[in-house]
Amino acid sequence: MPYKASTIIRWFIAIGILAIIPVTAWGYFDLPPLPPPEEYGNLLISRVTKAKGVKPVFFSHWSHRTLYTCRVCHVELEFNMEVNSTEITEAASRKGRFCGSCHNGKTAFGHEKNCERCHTGEINSNSDKFSIFSRFDFPRTDFGNRIDWVEAMKTRLIFPNRYLKTKSQDIQFDKKLSLDAEWNMIPPSIFPHRAHTAWLDCSNCHPDIFNIKRKGTKFTMAKILKGEYCGVCHINVAFPMDDCKRCHPGIRKGM
């Protein structure tokens, strides 16, 4: 039985929609613009500076992560994961808390006569220091700092300290989770615990960011891009959401 022309046209339209859905779906999200690699992860700490009449403090994650893992600052030194949510005062630092745990004139430069080294009031690139990574064979990625920090640690190109003052038990947990995407055409996200526990402590994510019970937390890309859940780190510090295949390895090329 011959098909009507209108039916054939509808089929072609349906096939065309199916062909472009993956591209449209991934392009649906408004990903934040990426700064130059040497500026990715650089932040301004300004919670108390304005009231004190001083410039905000410039902080570079990449220059610190070569020396220390994330848990040192975000567990031992009690910095919250969200920038400017911790009240950091000069008085506390001079007593050895927060930045003062290292910036005491012994481990790293101290406060005296060094105010302008931190209180710059602007996002610095430190491109001259960042260029050291191009002179060594660091594993590369296409986004963020364009350095695969997990692989750099695994291959012992960097040796960041996991502890500063208090040594706790190393976490040996290597379970990978397969997390279904909110859209059927997007393959699952694979979450490797080991890649995260190498840098972080369980308490960084559980229970405040993620319920410790599997599938006990409902999260979406829209919320992640607002800085929630994975977006606490994977927006401004850890590799950005643009690197789709790092989380969704089943994504086909061109999706």
C-alpha cells in the first residue's frame, strides 16, 4: 500500500530530529565561559576585606595543588568548599589558622612586609610560573588548566602532601558508580571514588553535598551548573563541565 506524501514527510522530520537530538541536548546547557588555562581555578577572597578597607586576596589553586591535596585546606585548615563562605581574618591567620598555617615565615612567606603578594585585588595569571607545566611532559586535557591533575599524581609528576598537621588513615575505596543521566539519550556518568579520595576526604562530599546512600541524592545538570553537587568543584577549580567525556565516557564523538 503506497504511503501518503504527508506520512513520508513526517518520517523524514522524525529521523532528522533524532539525528540532531544529541547535539541539541548537550548544547542546551549554558556552560560558563572558560578563562585562560593559567587563570582557571584562580579566586578572589573578599568576605572581610571590604570592611577592612583592603584589597581582596588572590588565591591560585593550581600553584597550591602541586604541594598539597585539597583535603589539607578543606578539612584540616577548615576552609569551606565554597569561596567566601569562610570568615578568614588576619588575626586568625597570624595565630596560625587558615592561611597562617603555612604562611608563617617558615613553611611559606609570612605576613610581615608581604601584604601585596596576596592582597592584589585582581585575578592574576602568574603565567610566568604556569609556564613550568609546558616545559615538562604533564598529561594534558582540553579544558580548565589543560592539565590532568589526577594522572599527574598517579604518574608521580607531582607529590602533593595529603596531611599538614594531623595524619589520618588513608582511604582505600575504589568503587565506581554508574549514575544515570536525566535524559535518555545521554549515557551514564561514571564516578570513580579513587580519583577523588586521592585529593579529598569523604567528609568533603558526604553528607552535606551528597547523601551517602547511593541514589539518595537527586541532582541535575542545571543544578550542577549553579554550583551545587558536582558543580561545587567542577565549575571553577576541578576540570570544568565542558569536558563531557571525563564524566560521560560513553558519549559519542560529536555529541
